[in-house]
Amino acid sequence: MPRSPLPQRHGLDAAWVRTPDNLPDAPRWATMRDFLRDRLANGAPVDEMLAAGAFVDQAGRPWTGAEAYRPHTMVWFHRELAAEPPVPFEVMVLHADERLVVVDKPHFLATTPRGVHVRQTALVRLREALGLPELAPVHRLDRLTAGVVVFTTRRVWRGPYAELFRTRGVHKTYEALAPYDPSLSFPRTALSRIEKPRGSLQALLVEGEPNAETLVELVEVRGRHARYRLTPRTGKTHQLRVQLAGLGLPILGDPLYPHVLDVAGDDFSAPLQLVARTLSFTDPIDDIPREFSSRLALAWP
């Protein structure tokens, strides 16, 4: 992809569309306005944006819309953002240097923009707060899980650290609060097959060759609940939540497992009691051991 001619806005890169070939069997557009109105029919106020000079070409020149349709052409613009409920928890920086920013991501804050969560994400907040437009995560935690997340400060550093995570060169531990079952012995290894059907909110435990493995250790018991240390050896979607629920130990505050609950988007009253507690690796740039620990506490019932 060519570099955007537009600067970031609210910590977000500009969006783009590319005009296709004007082949005989393709849709025909007389002007660039016709193309934009057709392509962005689902919500973008094209005429208002054209009048405001909000669409630009690769050189940053505004489109008027009256130009004759041009195939193989980039059109850049910023999307209008819908209102989002503000997540009332802060992102705490644990470490920062020229290559890395490591943070404690709070519950309810997505790592990166996706779906209805755009500005209320760790990435966008940090880009704006730290003035680092190239900041990017090298791994992700889902929106409901809190804890350690690693970002690179510039594009040049992203590849080596992303490769480290891709090849499982990182050791991670999590902590969770869940029911205590005295009939279960610990430590134990949860070994199972997890699949997430398209369109389903839940990932499922299914028959077949295992593709998910987690070491589960009992750390502390308080009455009917316990704190567990979880060491995943694979990284399937919702792995820890699915496997603990499969043991009959659903994580406290989980709105998906074992049952899907209807929780309002602005209800932050019952965080999922799951924290990415530690993360360690050998730095791929200078071979220095790195270890980071979350300071976020779990809330016992």
C-alpha cells in the first residue's frame, strides 16, 4: 500500500478506496462522484464530504467529484466516527523505550479498532496520548481481558517482535478467578480442540485432534472461589475462557461462557476476572531478557 497523503485524525489512519477497471462487464461510472456515491452508499455523506474537500488523491489534492471516472486510482478520506460509550478505565504504561511501549490494558477496552469500538481502544488512546502515530500492537488481548500488551513505536520495529509472537517465542501467564471444585486435582493440563464457527459469539469445545493446551494451576482458595494461574501453550480464540468453562469453572464475570448474557455496551460493572499477568521473552534486537508484569488486581466476590 502507498503511504496515506492524509495525516491521522483522532489517532486513526485515513481510509481508502481504489477504483476498479472500467471493463465492459463492470459497473460504469461517468464521474468520480458517481463511483463514490455507489461505493460508499452505506452511510458516508459523499456530497457533503466532496464539498468540504474531504476526499483526496494520492498527492493530497481534493476531489471535486466532477472529474471523469479514473480506473486504478486511490481515493483517501477519514470516516465519520459514531459515538462510543467512554470506557472509564485508564491505560497504564508499564515500560517505554525507543522500540517498545508496554501497557496494562484495562478491562472493556479493545486493543485495536474493530466493529463499534474505534476511539475507545488502547491503540487509539495511546497514539493520541504519546504522540506516536506509528504505534502498533504486536499481539492482542480481547476487549474483556485485562493485562500486559506490547506495542512497537515505529514500523521498522514491528516485524522482529511480531515474528517473536508468531513463533511462540514469548512466555505468558494469566490469572483468573473462578469457582473452586475440590474434586478436581491441580496442576492439570487442559488439552482440547477449540473451533469458532463463523458468526458465533462463542468458541466451542469439539471432538477431534487437540489444538489448544493450557497448564492450569491452583494458586489460592477463598471459600467457594479460587485464583488460578493459566499458562497457555497455544493461542486459540477465547482459549482460557472456553477451557475453564469446560472444566466446570467458568471465569467470574464472563458474559459468554458457559452462557451468552445480554450485557449493555455501557455496563462496566462486572469485569471479566481474567488478567494477562506476566509476559517475557528474549529481545530479538539486542538479546536482552525482557519481563513485564501487570499490576491490575482481580476482584474477589
